[in-house]
Amino acid sequence: MIQVLSNAWALLLGMGLLMVGNGLQGTILGVRGEIEGFSTLQMSFVMSAYFMGFLGGSRLAPEMIRRVGHVRVFAALASFISAVMIMYPMLTDPVAWVLGRVVIGFCFSGVYVTAESWLNNAASNENRGQALSLYMIVQMTGIISAQALMLVGDPAGYETFVIASILVSVSFAPILLSISPTPAFDTTKPMTLRELMGKSPMGCVGMFLLGGVFSAQFGMAPVYGAQAGLTLVEISTFVAAFFVGAVVLQYPLGWFSDRMDRRVLILVASFLGGCGATVGMLFGVTFPILLGAAFFIGGMSNPLYSLLIAHTNDFLELEDMAAASGGLLFINGLGAIAGPLITGWLMGDAVVGPQGFFLFIAVLLFVMAGYAIYRMTQRAAIPVDETGTMSPLYPTASPVVLEVAQEVAIEAAEAEQDAQDVA
């Protein structure tokens, strides 16, 4: 771990600041939209636009890097991010915000791909797993820390948007000034969705549903808080609780994942997460219960991302794992685009109201639990000693991090195979 820090501290610092800026702009928009009188449906389009841009960036950024190089892509996209963050309070119009969120999502995806390829290059085969774990911790710490900055400025003014822009701008310095030389860049051609569905229906369906769950948390949680009449402090704490739960429960679920049928764990985690959402929907008027529901939902749902990837890998040959990552990311992205749109519709006064936020999450997680039960009747479980290890990942992962995680899984599987051959 010390070696990883010494080789990649600048990258990790820069990415941490990026995540603070990204987490801050997502939350402040939800609060500012309520102040500006935007409808819940309008805000759902604003929040969905980020994931549309992010999915597009994950597909196009690798080609951009090949054409003009890491440094130019990183600097250009980073400049757009800072500019759009300053634009938000100047152009308080839903259409302008939708366009801005598409640009922000596209640029953040490209920035992640660029910086994470540097991080992968800085790690060795021996410490790549540690680098990945440390990076995931930095990501979640950045998003959680961002919520505290919500209290620094007035959401009706410019200050919070300026802070987010400054954080993103400052994050470029340690990354651009300390990285030399730039790594060679290549990505694996993705497996077709039909092939992927044939290999692991549970992985594909689960990733689509989870995309909707995560985008509802990341995009619509602050909108729910503002619509439900929470104070600024309560909204910040509520949003942070999802990600605190994800960090705290990621590793316990990972420990169980390597010791039991993963479909059973998917069933249990999604069912418990759905129960947490149901509690939030029924008893969320009491803030401590609301906070506990958010913690439990985030803690059960976010680790499902790693769990579903590991489950999919169990049915793949080693040489197919990297190719599968692109398809899984695309499926998750489609669900993420739809998530805020459906949530916003449910949260409308004419449908369910604010509690539609929890209703949407509960339905998706219960459907996932039900599908896991169905899949257990269709295919026998793989013996636990024949499954691979689960790498810690969060739904914010770019194609690069997903492929790095697959590389770690492949290396672990090969090492285990070599040990068995020697024995």
C-alpha cells in the first residue's frame, strides 16, 4: 500500500478533488432546482442527462485519447467541466442545465478514463489490486466530503458553484504536473450484448436494474430532500449516508461473496436493500429513520456492482473477462439514464409524490431479488472453490477501472490455477 501511495499520490489526490467537485455539483443542483421552482420532472431530465453524457464519454473518450493523446484530452475536458460549473447559476433554465449536465457527464467520463489509465500504468502486477482498492476509497471519500461543503455557501447564490469549479480546476495540477511519461492506451473490444446475456443473464439484468438504483441515489436524492422539505444540513447528511453505507458494507459483502453462492448473496443484498427503501418510504418523515434507510440502501445496493461483475466472471473464460467489462458498463449506463426519468415521474404530485423516490428503488431491488430466485432454478451453482475473487468497485467506475478489476481477477485466477497445478 505504501508503494502505491508513493507512486500514485498525485493521481489519487487529483482524483479525490475531482470527486469532491463532482459530488458537490450533483447535490447543489438538486437543491438549487427547488429554489428556482423547477418541477420534479424537469429535474429528472437534468439528472438523467449526466448519465447520458457519461455513457457517451465512456464510448468516445478512448478514441479521442488515441487521436490526440492523454494530456490534451484531459486538459480540454477539464476546462469544459470548470466552465459548465460556473454556467449553472448564470443560466438557471432547465434546458441549459440539461445540456450542461450532458457536457459534464461526457467530460467527467473522459477525465476518469484518462486519469485512471495513468493510475493503471503506475501500478505493477503485484500491487494493482491494492491500487484499485485505494482508488475506490478515494472516490467514495471525495463524494462524502463534498456533502459537507454544501454548508459553506448559500445554494441560492454563486459560492458553492464557484467552490466546485475551483476544486475541479485545482485537481488538474497534481495530475498534469507529475505524470511522465504518458502511458500507451488501448482498450479491449467489448463482447456483444447477446453473447454476454447468454453467458450470464443474472449479471446483465442485475446491472441494468442497478444502473437505475444508483442513478436515483446519485441524481435524485438531493431532489427528494429538497421536495420533502429537509434543511440543507439534513439534505447533505442524507446524501452522504448512501455513500457511507457503500464504503462500510462493501468489504463485509465481499468477504461473504468469496464464500457462498453469489446468487444467494445477490438475493439477500437486494432484498434487504428493498426493505430499507420500503422503510424509508413508509417512515421517512422521521429523519433518523430516513438516515438509516439511506445508509442501508447504499450499503446493500452499491456493493452489488462488484458482486454482479464477479458473478458474471464465474461463467466466463479468463480470456473473455476483459471483453465482458465493456458490455456490462453499457448495460449499467442504459439503466442509469432511465433511472432519474422514472423516479422524477413517480415523484410528481399527481403520481406518488416525494416517496416515489424510495418506491422506485424498492421495486428495482425487489425485482432483482426475484430474478435471482428465478435464475437459481435455471442453472446449478458453481462450487465456491471454483469461483474467482470479488474486486471492490463502485458504479462510478469507468471502462479503464472495470478492465483493471478484470485484470486483477484474471491474475488471481491464474495464480490459483498455478498453485493447484503445483499441488
